[in-house]
Amino acid sequence: MKQWMKAAGLSLVILSSSMYAQAAEAAQKVGYVATGQAMQQLAKRYNVTEKLRSEFKDRIDELRSIENRMKTKVDKAKRDGELLSESDRTKIQRELASLDSDYKLKAKALQEDQRRRGAEEEQKLVMKIRTAIQSVAKKEGYDIVVDAQAVLYADPKDDLSSKVISAVK
């Protein structure tokens, strides 16, 4: 019976010490990054908006030109409407319809291309931020880094946002 008690006591000691070891192992260093703020600051730094605007400038100017031609035709139709012959009115209406359809087609294509290029640029920034987060986390000894929006409370010393922003190349 004594041996059985010793064995039970020893197993209890081993079990409790392994639980403490697991608890100590579970204590990991956790940091957080405000990725939304980082994205905004990096987009400004890399002039993403200006870059995209200049990339699509010619197409935007072309759309403005079509708008001006349409406005000119509408003004002419209003101004000279009663003086125009039926065939001239029909011609202007067809030209307006053609310009309108051309405008809508080009505007839709431009919008889609801008959306696609914006997403590409955003993805590049995301990859840069992700690489910087991994680098800072390894350098600072963090086991886990989460987005600041997922954190209800954390010590400000675990905010890695500024370090990540400065680490992006």
C-alpha cells in the first residue's frame, strides 16, 4: 500500500509539473499592428493615388473630350432645334447616341482597369507590410502578431505599427 501511495504521489507530482511546463510554454509574446493605418501611410509614401492618376490620365482626358462633344451637340440641338431640318435633328440624335454609347463603354472599361490596378497596388503594399511584420516580429522576439482591430486591449509597448512602417522598404 505504501508503494502504491508513493507511485500515486509521484505521478501526481509529474502530472502537475508537466501542466506548469505547458503553461509556461503557452506564454508567448504577442504584438499588434494597425495594418489599416500602415496601408494609408505607405500609400501616401509611395504616391499610389498619383501614380494611378497619371497612368490613366490619357483615358480620363479622352472621356472628358467625349463629354464636351456631347455637351456641344446638346447645346446646338437646343439652340438651333427649331431651325434644323428633320434629317439634321435625326443626325444629331444619332451622333449623341453614338457618343453616349462610346462614353459608357470607355467609362466602364476605365473603371474596371482602375479597380484592377488599384487592387494590384494594394496587394503590393500588403506584401511589403507582411514582410516587414515578419522581420520586426523576429527581430523583437514576438511569437504572434495580430491586427490592431482584433485587439480589445493591449499594452502600448506591444504596438509594432511604427516599427513596421519604418521597416517597409
